[in-house]
Amino acid sequence: MSIWWSLHLRRDAASVPLARRLLLGTMETAGVDPDISYDLSVALSEACANAVEHGGNAACGGTSEAYRVTAYLDGEKCRIEVADAGPGFPAAAGAHARPPARPASSDAEHGRGLCLIQELADHVHFGNKPGRGGAVVSFDKILKWRKDAPLVAV
């Protein structure tokens, strides 16, 4: 079984629950275990919130209006990618992009999203798009299926 979809969303807070609901609906229909679906939906919400908050292109005055979410359910794995047109992650000279190494302090109101994604997913990659720039957050997780899953690969 293979399912994939891609959304081009406005950088608006209202787009975050839309992406999350589409992912949850897809996984429920396919028969993915609810705990796995929940973990991936929280990780997706954090990646989308990051794109909404930081995904504006500084060269254009921070006015980039959109970001992209792509989800693949392929066999026993789900892979999600969120890409924006912002400045991307800071990178040392010649090094790969790196998000903050540790979460924000316990009383901070922001700064935990990327660390949360790392905790909820099996593999996570933070990178920058080549050329025009922008951040790319991709993550995957091995799927578990409900016993009554209608779309399980045989």
C-alpha cells in the first residue's frame, strides 16, 4: 500500500490544524495504530507551526505566503516533509544546517518544537533547500497497524 499527498498552504496559523486533520484522516482510513498517528500528527503540527512562524523570506521582507507539506505512507513507514521559503536553519561554514541543540528553558513560551519532533519520530532531518533557500524538516516513523486495518500491505 502506498499513499501520498502534498499541500501548498498559506503561512497562517489556521493552516496547521488543516494539515494535521488531513494526516490523521489518512492514517485512520488506512488503519494506522492511533498512538502512531497521534505522534506523527503532533510532530507535523510542530513542523507546520515552525514554517508559519519562521518561513518568511527575509530578502522579500518576510512576506513569503506559503509553505509545503508532503506526506508518504509507503509500506511500513510514514515520511513527512515540511518546506518553507524562509531563511533556513543557521549553518556553520561548510556544515549541514543545524537546529538548536537543546530545548528552550522550562518557562519559555517557544522553542520546543524541533526537539519534540526528534522525540516523536524515528528519523529526523533538518536541512535547507538549495538555491533560493528555505528550511526543510523531514521525519519518518515505522507504522504499526490496527488489527482491522483495511489497507495493510500483504
